Amino acid sequence: MTESLDRSTEIDLHLQAGVELPAERKFYFNGFTVATSATDVVIVLLQNGQPVALLNTPHVTAKTFVVKLGDLLKKFEENSGQRIPTMDEINSAVSGEG
């Protein structure tokens, strides 16, 4: 139980520190482009089609991020009773391909 509380406290501290970052270190994005190399994953964050930041991370970090984010969004959908569509699903529906 203590380990879980310690992890929860660590997450709270990270979130608080993130909120307190200066404006030039905060990024809003509504799109992205990804690529991979033998050692890393590169993610370009886009805002309205324009690059705003580049993230470069090892594969293991990227995969862990995907799993954690997926779990978080699944819980959100379950708690809200609302399914969140993907951008691909929205684009397909809007273009009439779906």
C-alpha cells in the first residue's frame, strides 16, 4: 500500500510541476506525425497542421506511454459512458469512407 501511495504522490508532484512550467514549455497539439529508427521513436506534435514540438524517446518509453495513455482513456470512457473516436474514424466519417 505504501508503494502505491508513494507512486500516487510522485504522479501528483509531476502533474503539479508540469502545471507550473512556463508558457513556452507548454504545448497544445491536435495532430501528430510519428517515425521510428532502430533506437528511438520520434513524434512531431502539430497544431492545426503546423509543427510545435518534437519528442524523441526510446521504444520502451513510447510503448509504456501508449499503454498507460490507453488505460487512462479506457477508464475515462467507462466513467463517462462516452466512447472517444479516433482521428482516423472521424476523418473517415467526414470523408464518407466509413
